[in-house]
Amino acid sequence: MKILLEKIKKLEQLEKVADEAEARYTEEPENAELEKAFGEAYKAEFDAYISTAKYIEYMTNGNVDFMTAKKLIQTKRAELLQLLAI
């Protein structure tokens, strides 16, 4: 459970980084460096999201499939964090 909590927390950090990079890029859409930074930040966020979903599938022995795990991360994250904090 600790690993899942860490994965979700890391995902949240990477989401913030990607959001900030996107905001900077949106302000200067012609800036190639900002575009690259946003792309890298988004990739890191997406990789963490996929890794977290795969881990949920793994830790439940497939009882929660990958697609359902992705949905849980998006729609029930607060509840997941509450359960993991116990």
C-alpha cells in the first residue's frame, strides 16, 4: 500500500509540473524551449499515470483491470488516498 501511495503522490507532483510547463508554453507558444519542456513534463506525468494504473492492477492480482485502475485514478483519487492514509 505504501508503494501505491508514493506513486499517487509522485503523479500529483508531476501533474503540477506539467500544468506549470503548459501555462508557460501557452503564454509563449512560439518558444521551442518551452514547448520541449512541456512535452517532457507531460511525458513524465503520463508515464507516472500509466505506472500507477499498472501497479493497481498488479497489487489486486488483476481484480481491478488496467482500464478500471486508470478510471479510479482519475475519478476516485481522493477516496484512494483516504484509504491508503489509514
